[in-house]
Amino acid sequence: TVYPNPEIASIAVAHRIASLIKNKQQKGESAVLGLATGSTPHRVYVELIRMHKEEGLSFQNVITFNLDEYYPMQPDAEQSYVSFMYNTFFDHIDIDKNNVHIPDGTISKNEIHGYCLEYERKISALGGLDLQLLGIGRTGHIGFNEPGSAPNSGTRLVTLDDLTRRDASRNFGGKENVPTKAITMGVGTIFKAKEIILMAWNSTKADIVKKAVEGPITAEVPATYLQLSDNVEFVLDTESSSAL
Ligand code: GLP
């Protein structure tokens, strides 16, 4: 779906999330959301906060799982995805903080494997993700599933692509300060979500959006795996869709 600008597109996505939450509330059920960081979903969170403050949208029945976190990363560091999620979203809504899950960038190396299996198990135990929000990196990554990721990959420790670290360098005051690794949900984890929304804005994403939507399905561009899913929608603005 192509919208005239990121603002209108983000409001549409936020309203879909709000409908899901309200439908689940009516049935006395939880909404299990897979959330993303980055500049792309920022306006979605702003609109959801507005709906909470002005329209009384409650997040008390919402359980969230974030896609990824840098590794190693202290949760209270300015660049952590924990800081991003609380500053941008969780601190401004009524979500129960026990219902928030973000990969732990402090876990010791020999515990990571078990930790990642447990992250998957928690999602499955809740019946899976109702909705997964995604951005897209210029390498074609979803979450931090960089080129080479397998379609059935699970939550795991990965090595970041050089382009990803260059793109992140402005937040870290130089590429040399960007962690070389991350913990990410896998492509397989994402695929199990009942609904997937990938958002991309601006001309900087036009080339990778074209590859993801129209290119051959390849591990070199993990977002191309989404072509294999019936439950995925690309939400774009005029600029990011301009090469299609
Ligand atoms: C990071 C995140 C991704 C995100 C991507 C794009 O690498 N791990 O989940 O989709 O960046 O970021 P932005 O939305 O700022 O363009």
C-alpha cells in the first residue's frame, strides 16, 4: 500500500494496531505485538501515544516482543533499543512493564543460545505474534537478519553487516563505536507472525524496497523472503515506492 507521505501511512498503521488491541480487549484476550526500532516506526508510536492520551486507548492487555538489540549493550545506554523503546513509547502508555520483552544485550556469551530459545518459547507459549512490525535496513535486513540469513532462522546472535554499522554510526559517534554483533529474532520467528507489516519511507529506501518486492528471492536480501508469505503487507510512501 502506497501512501502520500510517512505521516499518513504511520497513522493508518497505528489505527490497525489499535483495532487489533481493542478486538482482543473485547474478547478478554491479550494482543501479542512484535515491535521494531529505528526512525521508520517512530511516528506509529507517536500516534499510539496520542490515542492513549486523547482517546483512552489502553495497552494493559498488550504483550510486546522487540525484534532485536545490539550486542553487547547495556540497557541504560543511550543507544540501546531498550532506551529507544522506553523513551519513544513504553514510558508514555499504560503497558505493564512485565509484558515488555526486548533481547538482553548483557547476557553472557555462553548463555545466549539458551536465552534465545527461551525468547522463542515465550512467544510460542502465547500463541505466537498477532502482528509483527518491521522496518528494512539498506542491506535488506529485517530485524538484524543480515545477508546470508536462512529463511528458517530463529532468534540468535548475529554479526552486523558493514553497511548496517555505517548507517548506525551517527547514533554512536562513529562506526568504530557501533557493536559488531546483535541478538535478533530470526526470519523464521518473524514468519510465524499472523500478520506482518513492513514499513519504509523516503528515497533512501527505494532501491532496497524494489529488490525486496520485485527481486529474486535470495539470502543476499533477506527481506525478499517476505515474498513467500501470504500475511505480509508493505506500507510505503511515494518516495520509497518510486522504483517499483
Ligand atoms: C536497524 C534495526 C532494524 C530497522 C533498520 C532501519 O538496523 N535493527 O529493525 O528496520 O535499522 O532503520 P530506520 O528505520 O532508522 O531506517
